[in-house]
Amino acid sequence: MKHLFKPIPLLLLILFLITPNTVNAKAISESNPTFNNMHIKFLNVGQGDGIIIKLPNGKSILVDAGPREASEVVLNGLVQMNIKKLDLVISTHPDIDHIGGLIDILRVVPVKKIYDSGKGYDTLTYLEYIRLVHERKIPFSIVREDKYIKLDKKVKIKVLNSGEGKAFNNNASIVLMVTYKDVDILLAGDAEKIVEMKLISKYNIKSEVLKVAHHGSSSSTSGLFLNRVSPLYAIISVDKNSPFKHPHKSVVKRLKNNNIKIFSTAKYGDINLRTDGTNLVIENETLPIHD
């Protein structure tokens, strides 16, 4: 069967394999030494999600990888962040715009383990993803709500939602709260309003940064949810020519009415967040969390 996606260019693959370990680390430390401790890159994967997290201790996480044609973008992001292996891949849910890019990444990047939502799907992409996991013998676990992902003792990563018992893919999304000292970052996957109501009732979800759910669809980011999160920054991962007309104008209006600074991958490309746990930098902006 012929795959209808662009293969990873050989030059980029070679660059990934031979890049020395000190190149990007040196560049980052010289340009911004204060905000080096945790680096999160929200990748411009088009219509989909792809997020790379580099923890203070140097361990790395990939949360989703966009659609199939986004694997080159993901690989380039790993090269930019000087990451040659992934300590963890988190597959938030089985939609193609979240797991499609994983197919090539799993082929070429060493992965220590995979955390999955547990939501199955009967698509060729999902079946190929599962087959690759077994072929490469990558340890594979289904995450549970209320559990912590322990990769760095300085950073708490709590699972607020998973696919257990969920009928629909979007509401099966793994939702993560990433906390580093005073900075909270809520990664909402594609979770819709019914999940938002559960999160409101069960957790303190106040965060400095919200990765807006479902690419800014009107199915998510309700007014009550946004009030409870009360973010300073909102990040929307979306294609500039979204076939679904994302982000929805009602969501954008709601964010603006709450004086939330919006960063869209359609406008800015890859979005880099760096924090030392007290200060937060997105692009060229610096924000002290505590005055």
C-alpha cells in the first residue's frame, strides 16, 4: 500500500543522527540563561497537535506528533532542542491529527516508553501505530486519571483525564497539568465541554498557560472553564487554512475579552515557552509570575 505523505528528507535525518550534544544547549544558554530550566515547544504541525517538553533534568517528552505529514516538523523540532532520544511519548488520543506523525518518529527516534489514552480506534493509522509499538518492543502503558508522570522531581505532571470509559475520541484525550514551581501549564488535548465540567468539579485548574483544546473549536473552552483556568497566555495549535474554520470566532472573542494573550501556530509557527518556575517566556515576552 502506497503511503500518501512526504517522507522525511535524508539530510534532516542525517542531521538528527549526527548533531552534537552541545550545539543547541550552548546557543540557548548564551541567549537566555535565566529561562533554560524547562523548555516547551508547541510545534507548527498544521491542523493537529505536537508538543515537545524538555525538563530541567534534561529528560524529554513528546506529546502527540500531528498528522502524518508533520513528522518532518517534529524531527526538526527535536534537532533544534538537541534531543536524540525520547524518554516518553504521550499519545493523547487516536485521531490522525495527533498520532499520524508518530508513525515515522517511532521508526527513527529511540523511545523509552509510551503512555496512551487507552482509547482504541479502527483506522489504518491507529493500527499501524500499534503495530510499530509492538515491532519495536517499546514499553506501552495506559495512563489513569489522578496519576502523576514522574520523570523529574522538580516538575509535577498530573493526568487529569484519560480515555478510560470514554465513548468519543476527543473526550478520551489525556489532559495534563504540568507544574514547575509557580508555573502551571494546562495541556487540554481535544477535550470538549463535558470533560471541562468534570475538570472544574474535581481539580484546581488555574494555570498561567492554557493549550487551548481542540484547536480552538467551539466544542471546547467554555466561559466557565476559561474563568477557572484564568490563564495569562493561550496557545492554539491550528492550521492557517483550517478546513474546520478553527479557531472559532466565539473562542477567540472569549479569550480576548478575558485579556488573554493568544499565540497561534498558524500565525507564529513553532511557539517556544521557557520557564525557571518563577518567570515565564513565550517568544520574546517576559512575564514575572509574582510581582
